[in-house]
Amino acid sequence: MAATLESTFEAAGALSVTSTDAEDQPLLEPGPGETPLWDLLIMTGLFPEDIDIMPIKNQIKQVLNLDNTSLIHTEILQDQEWTRVWMDHFQPMSFGERLWVCPEGFEPPEPDAVNMRLDPGLAFGTGTHPTTALCLRWLDAQTLEGKTVLDYGCGSGILAIAALLLGASRTDAVDNDPQALTATQDNAKKNQVLDRIKVYLPEQLPSCQADICIANILAGPLESLAPTLAANTRPGGKIILSGILENQANEVKQVYMQWFDMIEPVFLEEWARLEGTRKEN
């Protein structure tokens, strides 16, 4: 239904179409080729000022099988620099004491800090989500010089690149979406660390013994991946897990306790970060 409604907007001449959550339902990172939507959403179309809106409202009424058009709200917007309005949502952000993420087009607020340049147009991973923030704060607090890092589910590459900028010697970045690997390489090039990062699809990842393994994915995949992530973390190495809702943290922790000595979760909003140390045996 949502896809049909979006097509109706576009066919009627919409300049843009946006879907937003009508309730408070978490929408997690999709797999390749998936387009997840909320159970109840608000769809907004932006149309030219001189368009006749009544035929469009009647088309929407038919698509949604409405008795009337009372659920279809229209308003006239003042002319604005929409690119700037959009960019205003992506301001430079600090994570911990050293690290800043600075979207393209902004000057770093602290030039002497560790500043990561990131394209805010990428699909997933700009630092704005609590799960990413939890991981970035952890990285900022570590001594990473000479460490190797495995970023499993790398998205935009933000965690792998942050680790390199904070002193890690090398990172392997893994994702099941080829576009994420391209985005990771593009962002690594922007930050002049391309020579220290390698990207892989999951089936291409060679066996490794990373000092630090970070996986910011979802609870279900994290549980399934536990043997793989454990096998690629050296004894005494660290594992950092996020993408986990608060009420899922204990279950995921129990799974990883087979291979790791796990400590208590850290929470931000409704999200959790888990940390463990790889057992020697």
C-alpha cells in the first residue's frame, strides 16, 4: 500500500516524497534489497505551488479507500533553501573527549581534535543513531595504537574509520551490502585512511585474529554470528556489540558468554552496548 501511495504522489508531480513514523516504532537497519516501513506511517509529498491539489487528494482517497479526504492534510510552505534546511539536521557531533564527526560542508569546531569527514547522504551510519554513538564513545575512550579492528556490519564505515583515526593500525570492514562497502571505501578515502582498511562481503572475509571486533547490527543476526565473531577475535581481545534494544541485551549477552567474559551493558535511550573479553580457551 505504501509503495502504491508513493507512486501516486510521484505520478501526480511530487517534487519529493517522505515517509515518517506515525507512532514510536523502532525501524532497524534493513538487509540488502529490503525496504522496511513502520506499521503506521505519515507520507508527505512536496508539490509545486501552482498545482491543482484536489485531483491529487481524490487519487489518494481512492488508493487508501477512504470515505472522505479528512485524513489528507495540505498546507502551503514558505519558500526556503531546502538543501540548507536538510543539512541543518547534520551538524558536527562530538563523541567522547577526542572524536568529532563532521558532515561534508562544515568546518570542524575543534581543528586539533580527531575529525572524521562523513557524507551525511549515506544510507546508514552518520553517528546520529544511539547505537552508533555508543560504539564511537567506546572507541574514543580506548588506546588503539597498533591495534587491529574488525568492523562487522560496517554500513558507511564510520566505526572502522573512527578506529583508524584514533590510532588503530588496520581495520577489516565487512557488510553484506556491496553499496555499503563502496560507501566505506569512499569515506576512507575522504579521511586519508584507505591504505589501512580492507572491505569484504561476509563470505570473502579471511580468517583473522582481531584485537577488537565491533558489530553494530541487530540482536538476531548478532546471536547467529556469535561463533564467527568469536573465531575472528584473538584470545584476550575485545568484542563490542550494539544495535541491541534494552530488553534484548541479556539474551544476547548470554549467547556470547560461551566465548567471552561479558560485563554489564551500557545504555543510551532504549539501546544497549555490550562489551566482552575473549576467553583464552
